[in-house]
Amino acid sequence: MNDPNYPQQEQNPQQQYQQPPYPQQGPVQWPHMTLGNWVVTMLLLLIPIANIVLMFIWAFGSNTNPSKKTYFQATLIFAAIGLVLTILSWGALLAMFASLGGLY
């Protein structure tokens, strides 16, 4: 170690511990959803059947941008509310026609 051919480097004890021994892990930083990302997302939603599947993947997937995830969770909640209201209104309409004697 004390070889005269190699220059001796002085080590500063403060420099030795500047970096933590492990990488600091914080929350994952997701990129901002750009206009282009949203345009592609909306174009994908134009595909029948795939739009329903993609909405569930984006709403409940673990590797999804948080803004896209919350948007599709809210969209699915509104879709469920709309489905329930549609079923109730059709039931009320059919009950009304049945009471009038229109359906046998």
C-alpha cells in the first residue's frame, strides 16, 4: 500500500459519508399527462369493447399514471350511476305501460 509509484490520496472523513449507503426511495414521480397522451387515450376509447376493458385497466391497474387512474375511477362511478338510473327508468316505464294495459 505504501508503494512510491502510486500517489497517496488523502481521504476526507466527511466526503466518505456524503452518499447514503442505499438509494433513497420516495414516491414515484409520474410524468405529466400531456395533450398528446390524452388524445391517444381518447382515441383508444373509440374502439368498441376495448374501451370498457381499457377503462378498467386504467382505473385499477398498478402501473398507471395517477391522474389517468383517478379520472377513469370517477368515469366508472358515473357509468355505474348512469346504468342504475337507466335500469330504474326502464323499469318505471315498463311498469307504467303494464298498468295502462299496454303490455299483455
